[in-house]
Amino acid sequence: LYNGTKAIGKSGGTGALKNLLSQIIKGFRKTFIILDALDEVPKSERKDLLSWLTELVAGGDPGSLSILITSRPEADIVRSVEPLSTFTIPLQSKTIDPDIQFYIRNSLDSKDEFREFTEEIKSEVEKTLVTGSQGMFR
């Protein structure tokens, strides 16, 4: 693939890359793939990716491929991944929110740039960030 593309100044097509990865996976007894933040892939591209994942799992030896996916529970992702899943670990917002709230409160109380904020403003910032985080925060 390299000799036919990059070496001559072209890039490999998606189909060629998919085939290459499939061949590489078949060369190992056990393969692990990690897809982080699948929900952040644009929906227009995500449909093809989810379809290909289904093909990849169906085309391999049972048990030879393990895929770890992190994502918000978007309907299209759940619908595509659920039949492939051995198990899921939901990270509910109510479990994670106290940690996020602690971090935000600590930041608001300890950083100089927030010292002039009133308690009312700090509480509003904290509430808005925790509520909007949906269990995720950077």
C-alpha cells in the first residue's frame, strides 16, 4: 500500500486502508482496538464507520477481536454497537457528577481569576457546567 501510494505522492483510499487493517488483524491471534469518543465522529462519517465495524467483527474469528468503545449513548451508536456487545459499562451522570462538581468548586475557590466572582455567580457557573457536562468534563 505504501509503495503504491505515499511513495509516489498519493494517499491511500479508505477502502484500501480498511482492507489492510483487516489483513493485519487476521495475522494475530488476538487484536484489541480502542475507539474513544465515537460520538464525536461527525454523523455523516459515523454511519460508514459503524457499518465497517459490524463487517469487521462478522468477518473475523470469534474471540480474536476485542473492541473497546467510549461514547455518549447516541441512538445510532447504541443501535449499531449493541448487537456486537458482550457487555456495556454505563457511566451515568449521577455517578460522575459529584467528582465534576468537586473539581469545578475547587477551581472556582482556588484560582485567582475567579476570586472576584460572587458566591451566586460561582454557584451558577458550577450548576451550569455540571448539568451540561453529561458526565464528561475536561
